[in-house]
Amino acid sequence: MIEVKDLYKSFSGESVLDDISVSFEKGKTNLIIGRSGSGKTVLMKCIVGLHEADKGSVFFDGRDFLKMNFKERQNLRREIGMLFQGSALFDSLTVEENVMFPLNMFSDMTPGDKTDRVNFCLKRVNLENENALYPGELSGGMKKRVAIARAIVQNPKYLFCDEPNSGLDPITALLIDDLISEITKEFDITTIVNTHDMNSVMEIGEKVVFIHEGRKCWEGTKEDILNSEDVNLNDFVFASNFAKKIKAMTTDEIRDPENY
């Protein structure tokens, strides 16, 4: 579990996060949603230490990340997997070398054990025997799956996904959503997904946190969203005809590609 308590962050005197308190549950896909500029990306970066919070606490299973020294933070980061928005693969490295990169940096495993672990992760994301390909030879969905394999190669306790469906077609996006959800449950990970994709919300949003103008305005499940009376949340979720259509659909209808 990850717990955020009374978190504040500002840039050049302008408040971006204002007294955020929220918990993210183990073994569930926890989604952060909000408009562009709402603070959701800053929140995720503060949790993993890419931004330093001005005030507050971030607990990883009871360990306060913001009070740790450099070495303690470095050790904790070995328990964290990151899936970046653009996949962030190294173009000059093969699929195998990309996935193995964190092991080469942070692990003392033998070369044989590293190869075995890479192959296990590639098989888990349905990319078995694609080790020798380069990123330039992959589709957008394949790149995302390689990035997921790299994110889980160190068997993390915590997985952070920043806009995992960015640039993907709806069918491929559903496959990536399902993969993230399956891995979360299979390995009992605390997963946090930053997204504006309402398809993802209705597909895998076991816990959803809505950030509006730097404050946590609402939290609940994907089912709760459909009955929410929060004005700002409803404006965000049901602003488009597409979103209004989702509200009237069943879960099976949402998963059916023919509806898009």
C-alpha cells in the first residue's frame, strides 16, 4: 500500500498540489484522473521522488519516502517499476537488452539468471522469442509491452504507469489495460495509473482518484463514477458524447470493439 498524507507542492510560488491525502491499495489498479494541468502528473512524480514535495508524507508500506536519505531512497526505488508515457525504450538496444537494462544497473544476478528473468517477462507480455528485435521494428503496442516487461523485470512491489495508452488504438489500448490489470493481481503489486482515458477508467479502475485544480475532489470505484454527484467530476467524465455513451453502456458493451 502507498499512502499520501497532507502533500503540498508549488512551483515559483504557485500551488500545484494542495493538501492531498489518499491511499493506493495493494493488488489493485489505482487510477489518477483529471484534466491537463490538474496536478495528477505532479502527484505521481512526487510519490516516486522525481519532484520533491514541499510538505507532507508518502508512505510505502509504512516507510516514509520523504524522510529517507539518498541511499534509503535508492534501495526503495529498486522495488518500483515505471512505465513511461512514450515507452522510453533505448533505440540502439534490442528488446532483450532493453528489458535487461535494470538488471544490469541494479542486480547482482548471474548473466544466465538475467537472461532467464528477461525471457520470463517477455513471455508474460506475449513477446516470446522477440528478443533480437529493435524498437524501430516494433508496433506501438509491442513497444508498450516491452516497456511493461522492463518495468516488472525486477519483480517490483509498486508499479507506476504514466498514460500507458497514449498513442494506441482502442483495441490495443484494451489489451494493454488488461495486461496491466492481470500483472497487478498476479504479482500482488500496488499499481498506480495516471490517465485521462475514460475507457481505461471503466475497464480497470478498481480505485479512482480525481484531481481538480491541485486538490483531491473525489475518490471511489468505476461503478461509483456513474452515480457521482460531484459537479467537477461529471464535467470531466461526461463532457463528450463518447463519455455520455459510456455512462449508458454495460461492462460487456464497453469491452466490445464494435461499439467504438
